[in-house]
Amino acid sequence: MKRLKDIVKKFKKARILVIGDLILDEYVWGKVDRISPEAPVPVVWANKMTHVPGGAANVANNISSYGAAACLTGVIGQDRNAVLLRKALRKGGIDTKGITVIPQRCTTVKTRIIAGHQQVVRVDWEHTEPLSKEIVRKIFNFIKTNIKSFDAIIIEDYGKGVINAQLLEGLILLAQSYKKIILVDPKEDHFQYYRGVTAITPNCRELENAVRNLKIKDNKNKLKLDSDKLFTDRDIEAAGEQIMEYLGLDSLLVTLGEHGIKLFEKKGIITHIPTVTQEVFDVSGAGDTVIATFALSLAVGATKIEAAHIANYAAGIVVGKIGTATVNKDELLERLG
């Protein structure tokens, strides 16, 4: 564990660029003690409302919570929710000069109603239309101007319009030319755009859907592409190897919920890392913590297997918290023992 702890202590030296869909996570907290007479639904007696960065903004917040430097690039609207998101980002010490305001576009908001420890319902407000070519060029030019100052790049693709083929093509070539680590939290119907990145971090469902969408078939391993059931462990490994080859990745990190993480590396090396979760309250945002921790570890010199182990410990901490949450350096060092 000493080696892993030494890596975590170096996090503060890293500077990470996060690109993607910016979301404001809004929480309405309360309790339920009756059912509505108007419909068979619970009545939540609300007593508190909180706001935290979500989506790509939550990844940047995770990076900042470790004491590292995070720079955020994406778009927001010109509305009340944009003000709230900027306030939350400033509180987290995140560099926001890469954010572009589009007045005619609403800021993406996910409102979750929480009764006790249970999420009752979620309401989403969003625009998912692709960005204009002008805005894409503006984002790319910002990245090009500043890329030398970053140790790694994270692409957070939530399918809200920021990440597109045009931006990714130029960005991946740019990152390769500067030999920068580039990681992607993927959207399953965009997998074909990620060719040439360092690694992607899908969950099991995203991996399964990507294989179906790409129509990747392997008669030898007999992937159950026509089944409605989740992949077996063997199917996950076969699918992961195919995605590795298809995209030319250095590694692939598949998150498996309560079953931990599976790391794929070149030359067919596959490592399953069991979960270290003590108690699960909320899995929202866990993938953001994984990719942030994985990126920071690689940025400060960790091997991929070391980075995967550290990310797995971080995920075990964050799912024990309610709502979109982060992990700090002290928490992670304590969990590492």
C-alpha cells in the first residue's frame, strides 16, 4: 500500500483538463409520511435544497478535491442555473475560463428529490442539440492554446451535445502530438469516435451496448449479442478485448458496480479488482470519481494497474455517500491504510 499512498500524495502536482457536458445537480431533501390523494405517489415534505457540480463539472470537482488543479471546458446557458453552477465551481477552486456561454441554450440541470436516503424521482432540464461549428472551433482553440500546461485530458461524454466527431478528431490528434494522456468516460453510441485515446472507462452496460451498436461479433467467444440479459464475465472479457483492438487503446477500465473493476491492457492482460465498498448508499457520480482518480494517478507516474487499484478504492468511498459527491486525499489515504 505504501506505493499507492505515495502516488496519491503526488496528486497535488497534477493539472488536468476536463472537457464535456456541464451539469448542475440539484437536490431537494425531505421526508415522506403519506401518499398523495391526487395520485398514488408519495408526498415529499421538502426542507432543504442543495446544488453541486455534475457531469464533467463533477469530474473537475473530484480532481480539485484531491488538491490537484482542474480546468473545465464546456458550455452553459445564461440563466439562474448557470449562476449556481459557477458559484459551486468557484467554491471548488476550479478554473472556468474555458467555459462558453450560449444565451439561447439552457444550462443542463438534474433535479433529484430525496426522501430520507431514498431517491424518489429525478427531473432533467437540458438541450442536447449539437454545438455550432463556431462554438466547436472556440472550444478547440482554447484547448490548443493551453494544452502544454496540462498533464492529462479527460473527455466526459454525456451525450448533451458538447462532444462530437469534429471536436474529437482534432482533439485526439492534438493530444497525441503533445504525447498527452487522454481518457474518455464514453457514451455508448459514440464509441467509434474514440479511436486513438489512451483509455476509456465504460460501465458494463455501456460496454454491452457499444458492442451491439458497433455490431462487433466474435464467433470464437460466442458473444450473446441477441440476449436481453447482462453479459457474463466471459462475455465482458471478450467484448473488452474487441473494443481494445477496435479503438487501438492502451487500456480499458470497465466498472462493474458491486463487482469492482476490470482492467484490460495490451497483450491480452486482464485484471479483475474486487470492490472494496463497505456500504452502498448512492452510485450517482461514482464513474466520475473513477476516471478522475485514474487520470490523476497516471498523470503522476502510476502504472495502469496501480491507477486502477487506487480508482477502485476511491469508488468504494464515494458510493458510501448520498448524492453527487467527491473524495478527498485524506479519505483516500485513510482507506489505503
